[in-house]
Amino acid sequence: MNTIELKEHIMQELEHIDDEYVLEGISKLIHLNLYNETPYKVSDTLKEKLLRSDKQIDEGNFITNEDLKSQVKKWLKV
């Protein structure tokens, strides 16, 4: 698919998207490209922490918000 065909295909697909969140995301990507802005830059340290967090989640090593609320109530004896 050449550039012109790809643009036409994307415009046709956009006509069928009604999700505002998705459209805002697409708009932001276009804006970044048009104005040569770079997306958020993340330090190597933060990248490592994010990867470690993802691994913990994949391994089931996390606590739900409801369980955390329950634990806090016990700690505070509410």
C-alpha cells in the first residue's frame, strides 16, 4: 500500500470510529507528527521499574484496590 492509499484507508476507517477516547488518541498522534513533538521521555530507571511492575502483575503479584481498602481499614481499625 502506498502513502496515498494508506491515507485513504485510514480516513475510511476513521469514519467508523465513534469512541471519543480513541479519536482523541489518534488526534494526539497526528499532532505529535505535525509539530515534530516527541512523546513523553522516560528515564532508563523508570523503564526498568515499569518493566518490573509489569512482570509482577503478570505473575499475579499485586493487590486489588478493594483488598487494599480492606487492609487499610484493619490497620486503622475502622
